[in-house]
Amino acid sequence: MQLELAGRGRGINQRVDLRPHAAYAPVMPSPPSLSVTVTVTLGARTLPIEQVRDARIASALSTAGREIGAKLAKIACSEHGRTASNVRIHFDARGNADLRYDSCCDALGKKIAASSR
Ligand SMILES: [Zn+2]
């Protein structure tokens, strides 16, 4: 009888051990990142990245967009504590990136410009 209870106890403990993972999973903090709209000029057309059919190009551009978003998320205005918003990045036919964003003021713009030098 005692053995049986001990066995059940272990079973319960195991289940309890698993629960925190399930409970924490949805609230795991993801690294801060801003959403970035990526567009690219391919041939004569300018496309949002969602419409790029070439998977290699699409994945390279979305990676670049995510990196920019993660980087800008860490740069906050020293006056207002705000990050850039409405971030857009456009790649021209030669692969040059043109970054645009809205900022609360010049101080943030200067901070971002200084960090990308
Ligand atoms: Zn500001």
C-alpha cells in the first residue's frame, strides 16, 4: 500500500514538473523587435516581400528586415524613450537598402543615424 502511494506520488510530481513549461511557454519574452515592412525592386517591379517568389531572396530580405527591427528596437529616444515606428526598408535592384521610419523627434533620428554608421 505504501509503495503504491509512493508510486502515485512520483507520477503526480512528474506531471507538476511538466506544467511550468506549458504555463511559461506563452509568456516567454521574445527578444524585442519592431515590425518592419520590407519591399524590393526586382526587374521593373517593386514588390512587398510577401510577393517575392524566390525563396532565397525572400528569406534573405526577411532576415535583414528582422535584424533591422531588432536593432531599432534597442534604440530609444533619449528625450521621449520611444523607438522608431512605421519602419520600412526598401532594397533596390542592386541590393542597396533604403531605410525609412517615423521618429518622435530629431534626437531619435540622430541616434539611429549614428548607430548605423
Ligand atoms: Zn524623441
